[in-house]
Amino acid sequence: MEFDLTGKDYERAYSLLASLVCPRPIAWVTSMNENSTINAAPFSFFNVVGDSPPMVMFCPGDREDGTPKDTARNIRRSGEFVVNLIDETLAESMVRTSAALPYGVSEVDAENLMTTPSRSIAVPRITAAAAALECVLHEILEIGQNRIVLGIVKRIQVKDEFVNPSSMRIKGFYPLGRMASPDWYCRTNEPFEIVRPRWNRG
Ligand SMILES: Cc1cc2nc3c(=O)[nH]c(=O)nc-3n(C[C@H](O)[C@H](O)[C@H](O)COP(=O)(O)O)c2cc1C
């Protein structure tokens, strides 16, 4: 099959791309409004884009009424956010926080999630998350209807159980993966190793 996204299949772009480009990592983003209310919402148009500076991106779109989702609004205002990273144990809670609650109503409170203060920024992280990236906004790009939030990672918090104390590498963290739209996920707990050729490693 062939799909022409410049023409007749344009409307299929989301479901095709979101179901083919997967599994995707999930950013469970906490952000804060002007009243210090903590917002939490998941985003799977998300990835790390580089390490110098350490940088991530994610793409909060608009609500159905055409206004930016709360996460985007909060980040534009405060310039800070936390990317909480989770495994399957928090999957259902994470999905419930994707409910479109009115601006100023906290998904963190609705879901009884505990938060822990961050150390580099004012926005707290979700305590139960396996890891958290404390981020400051670098830039928001708007291309058509796409909104791309680029953030610099200032500090990383990882639960001790997921860090090998001798190598300081991550061990035993099996993040939840996002699969086909709208409601599919995957486990990542069967990793395997393929060693790269050493002579041209870059
Ligand atoms: C696993 C998952 C991934 C999602 N990824 C995105 C995404 O990449 N971009 C987006 O705009 N919405 C995404 N959503 C929907 C948002 O989470 C949802 O619109 C949420 O209400 C936004 O919350 P906010 O208005 O508090 O920012 C996703 C939902 C789920 C469950």
C-alpha cells in the first residue's frame, strides 16, 4: 500500500505515523501554572535529541478548541518542566492523567500522586517515577499545527535501584513503550545486545 500524505491521505497521517514509528518513549511531563498548581500529562511525540547540551523534545498540541494544552501554556509561562520516566507499574495512572481537565485543575491531585521538589527548577517531579529529567525551556518551535518544545536537561534523578553503583550506568529499567494509536502499549523487558563493530565506532 502507498499513502500520499501530500494529497488524498493527508488525514491519515497521524494514525499511520503514530502506529508505524513505534515503540515511542513516553514523557510524563509535570509543569506548574501561575498559582503553583502542578499539571501532569503524557506525551509520546518525545525523545532525547542530543547530549551537548543535554536536550529533549516533546510535542504538546492544541486542545480541540484550538488553545494550547495546559502543559504548553505552563511551560511558555514558566520556562521549566520535568520529564518523568516510568515503567509499566505506573501505566494506568499515567494514562488517566491524559484526561483533559480544565486549566488549573491538577491531574496530580486528581490521581493522588505524590511529588518531590526538584533541585534545579521549581516544578516538582512525580515521586514514584523511575527517573526524572529537570528541564529548562530552550525554545518552542511552531510548524503548522505542530508545537515542538525543546528543553535543556539540567539534572537527572534516578531511583537508586536503577543505577549500577560501580559503573553508574542504568540497569533494570524497562520503560513503558507507546505502540499503535490510540491505546496500545508495549513492555520492553526482553532486551538483547548486538555489539557494534569497534573499528568505525562513532
Ligand atoms: C500515552 C499518551 C501519549 C500522548 N502523547 C501526546 C503527544 O505527543 N502530544 C499531544 O499533544 N498529546 C498527547 N497525548 C494526549 C495528552 O496527554 C492529553 O491531551 C492531555 O490532556 C494534555 O494535558 P494538558 O492539557 O494538561 O497538558 C498523549 C496521551 C497519552 C495517553
